[in-house]
Amino acid sequence: MLVSANCVGARSSTPSDARLWRAHFNGVLYVPEQGRHVLESLRLGGPTRFTEELERLSTLGSSWASAILGYIALVRGSDGKRNTDRAIELCRNHAHAGDSYAQFVYAWALVFAGESNLAYETMKKAMLSGFPPATLDFTTFLWNTADTKQRYPLLALKALRNADRVGHKAALQWRCFFYRSGRVGIVRRPIGYLLAPIGWLRYLVGMWRDPFSCQVFVFQAKVIAPFIRQEPRPSFLQAFAHNFREARTRGR
């Protein structure tokens, strides 16, 4: 299976990484293997220390740290706005230098800046490099292209094979959505409904195995702010114990 060099070794997650993601994040985030050490900053110092470490690395020239900061800038803040200019500033040079993670984030920033043609070409470059999130979102770009002859939906379906090849865990979900729409043939609609639960399960298993993997990362336009929680979300057992203690207190 061929994947981008940006994605090598992305499956070496630990149970503590998964717990950290569930505690602090309201959306998916790709952290490459060479950058997993920054998660320790989040674990020990919270979101502020995590962001400071990313800023330090970005200043030193780290393309992946710049891409992470750029992605975070594109997530809507509490005011409902995206910091598109900051994302472009962080990722432009790295994208032009050929870094596929930066290209991916830069392409989405260009979408929100109204530069759709340049965004398409940039995402295509990231897709051709084999970066899994780009192979998936390139199909989204094609799908959302208006065409009265229905040419682009069929091209999007064909391009989805690239996401299958590099092992993106959401590829089947995308395929089911395309099928259910009816835009790629009425015959495929029932297949889309039948396979949808399998697609969701495949993605959830991938998330459980490694929530910081490039093979589960995808741009989430409707992610809930804040993207990184200042106060960690309690685990299921912690929440259960807390509710149990409260119930006992009220019962006295």
C-alpha cells in the first residue's frame, strides 16, 4: 500500500493517545509520527502548552507543526469565524515546497478565501502525493463542482479509488454517500444504504485504533468550537462515578 511520506508510521498509537484525544478534542486531528511527542505537552500542560510547543516548532521551520496550527485556525472559533489568513500564512511556503499536509490545509484555506481554482490544483497535488486525507477530500472537491451533465459526480466516484488504495478509513462512508445521492446511478442507491453501517463501523474502528492517524483525518467543516477543550472531558467511568456519588448525596 503506497502512502505519502507524511503518513509513514501513523498507526503507532497508544491507549493513552486515544484517551487524550477523547478528553481534549472535539474533532479529528492528524499528528504525524515524528510529531507525536507534542501530545506529551498536551498531556502535561494542557491546550496552552500544546499550542505553545506547536508555535515554537513552526517558528523553527516544522511543516507539520505549521499545518496543524493552520488546520486549527480554519476551525470556526466561538464567534463562528475562521482565521483563513493565518492558515494561509502558516502553510503557503510549505505547500509550495511540496509538503502534502501543508498542501491539504492550504487548499482548504484557499476555498474559504474564494480561490477555488488554486484550491483545486493544490488539493490535487496533495492527492497525487498519496496523502490519505487529500485523496478523500479531492473527491469532495469534484463532487461539489456544478456540472449539468453529471460528469463530475462520476469523476469523484472514480477518484475515490485513490482513497481506497491508501487505506483511508472513511472511503467506504464517502462511497455510500455518493451511492445514496442517486447522482451516480439509481441502481447504486440501495447498495449505499446497505453498506452504510459497515462504513461507519470501519471508520469508528479506525478512530479507536488511532485517532491521530492520517487514515482517519478529514476536514470537518462543522466541527464544534472549541476544537481543543481547555477542561478535559471526563471518561465514561469518571462520569459514571461522579453521577453515582451525586445520586447517593441527593438520596441522603
